[in-house]
Amino acid sequence: MSNQINQQEDDDEEISLFEHHRIIIDNGQEALRIDKFLMDRIANVTRNRLQNAIDSEFIRVNDKPIKANYKVRPADIITILMPEPPREDLVLPENIPLNIVYEDDSLLIVNKEAGMVVHPAHSNWSGTLVNALAYHLQNLPTSQNGAGRPGLVHRIDKDTSGLLVIAKTETVMSHLAKQFYDHSIERTYYALVWGEVKEDVGRIENYLGRSMKDRRIVEVYEDETQGKKAITHYEVLKRMRYVTLIKCNLETGRTHQIRAHMKHLGHPLFNDAMYGGDKVLKGTNFTKYKQFVENCFKMMPRQALHAKSLGFVHPDTNKTIFFEADLPADFAAVLDKWEKYVVE
């Protein structure tokens, strides 16, 4: 079994390990050294290579590193992880409906719905955008970052909705990847955040890196050795007493960039559970108000973030093309509810 792991449901710039094998030990298995056990189950492998992999912590049992003399036990889960992608790419085509905004011989633009994981990863091997693309396009190029991301030049979080560009050929993929690298791609997001953002326009620049306390999230650092430079431009679109609708333009595209930057600014995204926005952070103590917010959370059970627009130079024509996606129904409904609440 060959699958990619250690990539979050969200975009991740860091080097990942890839799962090459997963073995669940039978209930009747007798105690046996793990290197001897694996010798009988993995083709073309030597005990020396296995022991080196164990020493490098590439072989784990129940998600924990082990010693070479570890003896396997019933129900143990052995995973073999390597820094390079597996040689076989097991992305299975699935007939999943896609909202395709635009398509030609070189690329397509997809308006991803919230809740859809972009690519297969740990605990999300199927039902992803990549599975749907593998069905829609039979010969997608493979990204330079490894298996499991065919045609993808960028990605957005599972619970973020909006626009993504997918390349159909290696040449187009390289062309688009360079535009992302040069920060020449125009990307606009709409976000509903807690609190009243004071400045009408602003610019956030610092360094983003994985949190030392929780690797699922990223934190702001002032030291360039702890993260990668991240720049977000924002503009207030509408103030609604205890929340603010803003537009964000990304100059860089780091993991959770908008979510981390807005939390750092003191304005977490509305209902962003990972960054503390799933609680009543602004407003009154009245029960009626708290119930109103809870109803909004139920209407949009995710962070209020939507990839609204995407603009870039088409690799074939060298002309700039631009696309926009309306706010999805859940986001639009919550905005409408807040607008009505403000005027009451």
C-alpha cells in the first residue's frame, strides 16, 4: 500500500514523509523481532536496510519510533515512512461532481466547495478533489513536490471554499508554478472576522511557522529562522458591529496564512475552530445574542473564508485571465443574518 501522509488537510510548505507501507498485525501473531517480521512481508529488502530505517525513525509502530529489537504484538500497526514519494501513485479516480468555472486544453478552474479535501492524505484517502480530477482528466501531470497531487499548483484548506487552478500538462504546470513563485498570481479572499477592524486597509508582514505546541497550526514569528516570510494585504468591506467582512490579497501563499495573520491581528476568522474563532469573542452577554451567534455557527460550520478571485497570465496566450466565484450559500446566509441583526 502506497500513500502519502503527514500532509495536513491544508497547504503545507514543509518537507513531508510519505507512507510506503501500512501493516496491521494479526491477532494470532507470535512475538517476533520487527526486522525479521518485515523481511517476510516486503519484497527486495535487506535486514541492514530495515535496521537503518528503524534507526532513522522511518519505521514506526502505533505512530511511535521503535528499536530494532522490538517484537511485534497482535493489533500493532506498522507504518514505513520515507522522505521520497512512493514509486506507485494510488490516486483512484472517483466520479465526484466538480463545479468547473472554466476549462480549455491547458487548464481548468474549479470552484471547490467547503468540506472537500484537496488531495489524498492520512485519514482522507478518497473523496478528494484529486480523486475527482483523476476521473475528469485521465492524464494529469504530477506536481514537482511528489505523488498524490496531480495537476495541482496550489491548494486551499478543506473548509475553505473557492477557486483553484489545475494544469493539464507539465509545461502549463511549470508556467503556473513560476507565477506563484514570483507572487504574480492575483488571489483575493473574502473573510468574516471577529471584532471591528480599525484600519480600512492594512498590510501584515512577518514570518509564519509551525507551532511548537500544536503542529496542526502555524504561528507568527518575528525571527526569519523560525518561519517563512508571509505578506497579507487586507481591506475592510463592511463593518457589522461585532464582526467585519474583509478582503485579503495574498502576496505570499503560506500555510493558513490568512487564518494565522488575522488571529495575530486580534481578529480570528468567524467560526475558525483551529484558531479560536468558534466562540463568542465580541458582543454582549445577553442570551439572545449568544443564541444568534450559535445559529450562525450552525449555518456555517466552518471558518468564514472564501477564495473569491483568481487572476494570472495564461501560459498559451500570455494574456491575463481573471475569474470570480460568488460567496457560497452558507457564507452568504450568515452575512445576511448579521446585516439584519445590525439594523435591528
